[in-house]
Amino acid sequence: VVALLGPRDFEGLRVVVSAGGTREPIDPVRFLGNRSSGRQGAALAADAAARGAEVTLVAANISADVLAEARHPSVRVVAVGTAAELATAMKGAAAAADVVVMAAAVADYRPASVAAHKLTKEQGVLTHLDLVENEDVVAALASARAQGGAPSGQTIVAFAAETSEDAEERRDRARRKRERKGVDLLAVNLANAERGFERLDNAVEIVGEGGAVVRAAEGTKHQVAAAILDVVLGVR
Ligand code: CTP
Ligand code: CA
């Protein structure tokens, strides 16, 4: 009913959302991962579709029950595992997108090599892993846009989970991150045990042009999604 009565203010827009968390294999049975459930991204995908958008959801290791929250005739799901797979999927989809929302938690590093067989104690005790840095996907999308590799007027939104208890420090980190990545909007949330990960409710501040906090939103992931989508339309 809400979808039928709600605004269709994303009609005609192609939206790409990444969500979930990448997994970087160590061996065939182990990986480096993170706690992102994908709920905020699933809510963003579903809500953009309900508002009329054609949505591609690039889903990194999202459980079936969370993915079900994004089910909509206008949501196409592309499943990925690693940061490299996510990068390939995002570059493909973003090339024709009006709005890109990078809600996925991308592993910053991956093991330098992946063992072909399960590592065992018989081979010796493992004391460290060599890592290499993963590409910054959203920064790559922003530079592709700057070089004309995306529809003109494409809006790019990044997320940041900052664990500092000091709100001003969080905002400053968000401002620097927004500049460094070349994105239009950066939604910063406080990730600690209380809220953010693995919970239904969320609180974000959205940093925009010039580092201004253009919106603060708190509530369910759908309420936060609605606020983010409103801000996206506002800057377009
Ligand atoms: N991101 C990305 N590719 C990466 C890492 C992050 O696209 N390799 C994106 C995330 O999806 C998010 C934004 O960049 O939208 C910010 O992620 P965050 O981890 O906060 O930024 P980092 O630059 O990795 O900084 P930090 O050292 O704080 O982890
Ligand atoms: Ca990171």
C-alpha cells in the first residue's frame, strides 16, 4: 500500500546500490570479512524501487532473509563475493547509472595469496598473513565519472562507519573522506555495539558540498534510506 501511495520521484532514474560485506579468501574454507549485514543497502534498494527507480543491487554475501527485504520487480540483484568481484560489478553497472550508493563494507585488504588447499596445523603454525590493499571502488567510480565514463550529473553517495565517540571528530573524518574519494555525499554513522551493525535501527549524518552536514537522520533503516534518497534528489 505504501509503495502504491508513495511518491514516484525516482521514476526514470537508474540507481545502483552496493550492500553487504566482501569476503577475501585465505584458503578454500576461510576468509577475512566484516560484520555488515547489508540491511541498510537492501532498504535503500527497495525504497528507491518503490519510488520508481530501476535498481541494480550489487550484493556482497547478503543472507537470504536480508535479500528478501529488497525484493521488488524493479530490483535486479548481482551477487558478488570479493572486493575485486564487487569492483567489476560496480564499474559495469555504474557506467549507466544516474545514482550510485556505495553502502557495501569493502575489505581494505586481501591476503596476498590464496592457499589452494585448506591450511593445516600439520603444515606448521600460522602466525601471520601477508596482505595487499584492495582498490578503492567508490573513488574509482568517482574518477571514471570525472573522465566522462558515466552519465552527466551522476550522483555518488559513499558511507563511512566511524567509531569515534566524538561527533565533531567523526564529521571531520567524514569531510576528509568525502574529499579524498571525490563523492558528492557521504553518510557517516556511528558504528559501535549499540547501533549500526547487526541492528535494525541506524543513525547517520550526511555530509555534502563543502563539508556541510546537510541532513541528520535516525530511526529504522527505511527511515534512514528515505532521508538519503531525499538528499540525493535535493542535490541533483
Ligand atoms: N570503499 C570502497 N572501496 C574500498 C574501501 C571502501 O569503495 N576498498 C567505500 C565504502 O563502500 C564506503 C566508503 O568507501 O562507501 C568509505 O569506506 P571506509 O571504509 O570508511 O573508507 P576507507 O577509505 O577504507 O577508510 P578507513 O581507513 O577509515 O577504513
Ligand atoms: Ca575501509
